[in-house]
Amino acid sequence: MKTSKLFLSFAILSILFASCKPESETKTTVVDFEDVTLNSDSIWNGSDKSGILQNGTYYKSIFSGSIQ
């Protein structure tokens, strides 16, 4: 029982340390979608079926700058 608790503790700590990234690797990007053009008074909700069909729902990529 003691060995199981020790192994579980080690596994949890290993996952926590492995999932942490140094601050130098993180990147913050602000996206405001000001460069995305739609027709006036319009939205895209998939009803025109112009996107990609996946599991019965239409999806479409929207790009703003370098973000998809």
C-alpha cells in the first residue's frame, strides 16, 4: 500500500513537471478579428453549407492575421 502511494505521488509530480513550460516558450497574441470580412449584417453559422462537414456539423476556418 505504501509503495502504491509513493508511485502515485511520483507519477503525479512527473506529469506536473513535464507539462510546465518555461516562460520564454509561451507566446501571447491578441486577435481582434478586425481583418475578417463578412457581408454587411451577416454571420457565418454553417447554414449555407460552405464549410467542411464533420460529424453532421459544418465547420469553416476563419483567419485573423496568423491565427486560424
